[in-house]
Amino acid sequence: MQRIIIDMDEVMSDTMGAMVTWYEKEHGLPIDYNRMLGTGWVKGFPEHHQEMIWTRLLSPGFFRDLPVMKDAVDVIRELNKKYEVFIVSAATEFPNSLKDKLEWLLEHFPFLTWKQLVLCGDKRVIQGDFMIDDHVKNLVTFNGKPYIYTTPHNLDVTEYERINNWEEAAKIFLQ
């Protein structure tokens, strides 16, 4: 059975969307999506608030109630029937996220077992046939076929085949 590695943040969960929604409600300042290109989505927030954004990302509870990307549950449920699916998140970068991410995954994807959830630090150790991730740093060392999941910070990346949403993922993997 072929193995698919799926990233969590910005692929399964709308981490950036949750932060943008919170920020606009709390501060009412615009987000500059162009500043995210090639760097990361935190750079899109006004410079004087970026430290606050990092503090929120590092705080307990932030990752617990993130919105699920549209169609992710249904498509991943079907992928799980056809492939060996592993959800892999570099969660130790945000130590308080470990419990939050585990609870979030078990709530929204109850058909996955705890053995399919990998919360790690560096994805270079991960092996599989396919990987869906939003960060080039994780795809560049992957030994299988990499797919970049579209998000504002990677719109300038051209060297990987793109998946723009879970409907497209279904067309690639479930046909």
C-alpha cells in the first residue's frame, strides 16, 4: 500500500486564517499578503505586531480550535481507505501545540488512529510515496513525490506540483 504524508497546518487546518480573523477583530489593521511570499505568513502582519503573533502561536490553546480546511475530512477519510496515511506536523517548534494538535486531530479526524499521527521536529526523517505540505523546506528532502499545498506564503514557488484545495487532492489520489 502506498503511503501519503499529510502536513497539518495550512493543509488540514487553517492556521493562518484563524490568526488573520483574530487579528482583524482585535486590531483592525490590514494584512499584507505580498510580504508573506518566500518567508512565511507571520511576515504579512504589521512589523510592530509580529512578536505578538509569535507569542499567540506559542501560547497554549491556539492550535486546539483551528478551522478545518474545506473538504479535508471527507477526502482524507477516503484516502485512508486506499493509502497508508500519516499526518505529520513539525509540532515541537511550538511545544504547547502538541496536546492541542493531538486533540484537534482526534476530534476532526476520528477515523485516524494514534499510530497515524506524527508530531515531530524535523520532517527529514519522514519517508513515504507522496507528501502534501505547504513548506518547501519539508518537500526538498522528501524521498517520494512532493506536492505543495497552496497558501499565500508559497505562491511564488514553481518547482513543485500544486494542490490548491482538497477537491484537487481527491482528483489526483482518488481517481
